[in-house]
Amino acid sequence: MTEVYERLAPAVLGYFRSHRMTDPEGLTGDVFVAVTQRLAGFDGDDASLRRWVFTIAHHRRVDEVRRAARRPTQVDIDPDPGPVDDPQPIDPELVAGLRSLTDDQREVVVLRFVADLSVADVADVTGRSEGAVKMLASRGLDALRAALGDGRESSPGA
Amino acid sequence: MTWRWSRSITKVMNEDDLSARLRELGHQPVPDTVREAHRQRMSTVDVPGAVRREKRFGRLAVAAAALVGFFAGSTGLAMAGALPDPAQGVAHDVLSVVQLQVPDKPDNLGRCISEAVKPFGDSDEPAAQEAKKDAKEACKAAHQPGRPDGVGRGNGSRGGPPADHPHAGDQCKGPPPWAGRDAPKPTPEERAQFRVDCPADVEDDAQEQEPAG
């Protein structure tokens, strides 16, 4: 289990940070608690293990988004709070640029590149066809490039 | 054309650069404090299968108890002679192996009697009457329950039930000769003879009307 954590925890944390989740560290812990509970029943290679872990992370993220939508909005006064207060901001410009993507494009781009999953694995995690994944990834990268301004010009809140 | 080609190259280079930046997001190390917190959470997880809850009664135990109950009840019915005729015969054969004596099925006693008296027809001659009586006696003796041969299909013996049988010495106990699904309906003569031989078992026939003539 320690080996699995050391190998995948950075990617899982980066996944939640890329989606600008409120508590990416806590969500990462939730994912690996679930992995610990179910790892004994898992049977597969490294690629399938990565796909399985990010399936758990994807579901956890969806649950958290739904839960946040049901919560009272008293803590979310500013509709555009800006960058999350991250003690270790990692490429804040890139993270801010990801906000300009649609939810579907962002999910595919983050799973494809941040989580380093193959097109087939991304399709399996998101429940889409491989063609749809490729299209969303291509359009997501175009939108991200446009948000970054091609010339690496920062566009906060874009 | 050169301009378009250079734009394509630039786009590819930018895309590689962009994808590399994205991949870098997934390779940042987890802070030590966060890692320690995660490990503490994972260490408290109960892994399924480590502790198995012991069942008091498994499926096999329940099935075995059901079978034991079934056989115990069936044996009780067999000993009382209350099983259907085919089952009673099988129970007699099976349980005799383990030295359990249960009544055999009233196997065709009526047919035995009817076959035995058939040669004499409706003759009223004393000799014929006597022969009929002897034939009936032989059939009854051969179909008594608890006989060692297990079937009681008539071996010509005039003997009564075995000495260790509960009905030993009293051939009028037990079902009448016409009992059983396969037994032919008795003639009035046979009924009358049975009443003479076994006057204590006439309560079932007390309500029947004697045919005229």
C-alpha cells in the first residue's frame, strides 16, 4: 500500500488541485482510504491500478461537487473567489487557465495529462467513447492555449 | 505555404510544451505533513477479510438438521404403518437392514385371497368352502407385518405373525385383507368369513348393508 501511495499520491493530489477543489489534500486522503479498503480485492497491472485509483478519485470529485452544490452558499460569498489559497502554488497560471475550459474538457485534459492516463483509460473512467475523449482533449488544449495567450501572457480569471 | 507550415510546427511545439506543463502538475511531491496525515488515516482502515464473523449455524448444519428431522419423522410414520403403501414397503425393506421392524405394506392380500378362491368359483359344496377358507388363511398368514421375508407374498405357510411381532398370536389385528389401493373389493362371502374369523374388527362393516340373497 505504501508503494501505491508513493507512486500515485502526487498525481491524485495534482488532479484535485487542477480542478481547484476546496480541500485537495483531504480528498486525496479519502481516495487512498478507499484504496486501502479495497486493494485486497484488486487484481491487475500497473496501468489498470492507475485507472482504478483515478476512477475512485473521479467519483469522489463528483460527489464533492454535488455535496458543495447542496450546501448553503454562506461561505461562498464571492462568486469568483480566484485562485485557491494553496500554501504551495504550483503553476497558478496553468491552474487558472484550466478554469476557462468546460467541465467536460477540463476533466478529460486533467485525466489525460495530469493523471497521465491513456485515451482508453480516460474513456473508461469518464464513461465516454475514445473519439469523444480525443475531441474533448483537443478542444480543451486549444481553449487552454487561448486562455494562456499563446505567448504565456497571464489571464487570471479567464 | 511556408507560413502555414511554420504555424503548424509552432502549434505542435506549443502543444508539447502545454502537455508537459500539465504533466508536471501530477508530479509535484506531496508535502510531508499531508503525507503523514494520509498514512495515519490509512492505518486505521479495517481491511475486509481480516476478521471473519463466525456464524453460529452454517448452511450445512441447517441442511443436516433438516435431513435428520425428515428421516426421523419418516421413520416414525413407517413404524406406525402410516406411510403410503409403496413408501411403506420401501421403508420396511430399508429399515430391516438396520434391524428396525416396521410394518410392511398390505401387499395385495385381497388379490391373494381372490386368486386363491377363484378356482372354486361360487360352489357351495362343503369341500369347496373348506378349501376357500384354507386358502384365505394361507394368504392372511403370508401377509402378516414383520415377516422376515419382508414382502409377505404368500409362501403357503399357515403360520401366524412371528413370535416377536407385536401382533403375534392375533391375526385379526392390523388392516383387513381388502385394505390397500391395489386390493380388490371383497365379496360378501369374504367379508362374512372375516367377521367369523375376526369378530372384534367388524365396526367398520357394521354400517354396511348385506346384499340381498
